Amino acid sequence: MRALVSGSNGFIGSHLVEALKKRGYSVTCLVRKTSNLNWLKGLDVEFVYGDCTEKDSLYKAVEGADYVYHLAGVVRAVDRETYYRVNFLGTRNLLEVCNKTNRKIKKFLYLSTQAAAGPINPNGEEDCQPITDYGKSKLKGEIVVHSYSDRLPVLVVRAPVIYGPRDKDIYTYFKFLKKGLRPLPGKGEGHFNALYVGDLVEGMILAAENENSSGETYFIADEKSYSWKEAADKAARAMGIKTIKINIPRWLILASAFLSELSSGITHKPALIDRQKAKELLHNGWFCDITKARESLGFKPRVSLEEGLKITASWYKDNGWL
């Protein structure tokens, strides 16, 4: 079996490629000429250079693929148009090419996000209420994926907060912990679901290989939610150090996000956290219900938050990040 993976050089994508190789797949990695391929070094894979926003560059990558895992996208952008161009139009381009040149595809899996559904876990696209441009663009991607369900066997996987080795987002938080600081948004009472990256990629493969998953949308997440305080405490214990809790008030988070946006306007680089991301951060309820994935796919997370954070912290230390 051959699998095509877009976004294969990224945090999640590189873990997916490794998991597919372990299962005996031949893997084609769709990458851009500017992509950093460090995490794919040493893997027996085929590289095809292309960009999902440039449809003509995708034809070679799609040839002979039995499974397509579409992970390429942007999480941060300097403007709304970039989210739309990459997360929606890029997805539509890949679907069009697959439909035109390779109708023998067994499954097209689109990796989406809880941000597309919005807070509190709405169960169905018609109820989705994303609160950021990122979430809205990913929901548009989901909708165009499902619009091809009469032509291609498609499915959507929505992921919550994903962490693990190679993740640069949670790495920022671990750097604070190393300095003895344990910052929390507000009082740290907001809840969210998370998942170790290894469990996510196993869930994705499980969904793609399932004969009855076409046309479906699955939440793939941990079975329980955590408060920011719980997660921060577990991360500090994973580091094995004492930290000082710092509650960051809402106004300060929003002010910092505004200043970050101003800086982004000058540098033309995406802000680490803008006001929309701050709004996501400060929301009290980001819950996932994985009943459907558990009952239909047999999905069950294997790595607890405690264990996953320990693995992640050890990787950061072993690789000189901390």
C-alpha cells in the first residue's frame, strides 16, 4: 500500500510517516522546496515537491496513492486570506487532483481541529461555531472534503491540543517551567482535551483503514479533559523541578496579544499569540466526545497525559532544546 502525506515534514506529519513505515506502507511525502526535512532524514520515503496552493504541482504526488493523508495547513497567519487560501483552497485543490487523476484512492483523510467545531463539542457540522479565522478556515476545509463524498471515500479527523516530541508550541511552555515559572491563563480553571501525538497518528491510521469510515467526522482525543492548572502541574512534575505559579489576568493576555499583532504587522510574520488565539486560550470549555471513535473504530488512547509529558520533556532535554 502507498500513502501520500501532505505536511509530512511537520510535527504531526513526521510522526505519521514513521507510523506508516512501521506498518509496511510505501510513503510519498509532499513537501515544498523550502521545507525543512530534518525529521524525515533516514526514512525510506519518496519526496515529491509541490504546494497545495498550486494545483498543477500536485498531480505527480497523487499518482498511485492508495491513501491520502492531508495534513498541510497553517495554524498561524498574518491575515485571514492566508488561512482561507491554504486551509480551504489548498484542500480543494488536492481533492480536485485526486478526483481527476486517481479515483482508486481507498481513503482521503483530512486532519482538522477542534477549533473548527468551536468550544463545547458540537456534534455535527450544522452546529459548529468556530470563534477564530483559523477555525473557520478549517471548517471550510471540512465542508469541501465532505462535498466530495459522492466521488471519493473521504473522512475528517478533528484533533484537540496535540503534544509530544518535536512540538514547538508546548516547548514554549516548558521553557518557562525550566526558569521556575508556571504561568496560567486566569485562575487556570479552563478545561480542554489533549492527546499525545503517537495516539493521534494511530487513531488517524485506524480511521483511514476502517471500511466504514467514509463520509464520517471523528474526534480523536484523550478520554478526559484537564484544567490548565492540572496540565501545568503535570508538566512541572514531568520536568522534575519546583515552579512558582503565576496567574496571568485576562486583560494582560489580551494586551500582550494586541502588542504581538502590532509587531506582526511590522515584521510580516505571524504572531505567536494574537487576540483570536487569546480568545481560544481564555475560553473555559474545549471538550471532545470520542464515543464515536471508540465505538466505531475501536480507538483507545494508550498514553496518559502524565506519561506523554514525561516523554516530551525527556525528548526536549535529550535533543538540547532544554
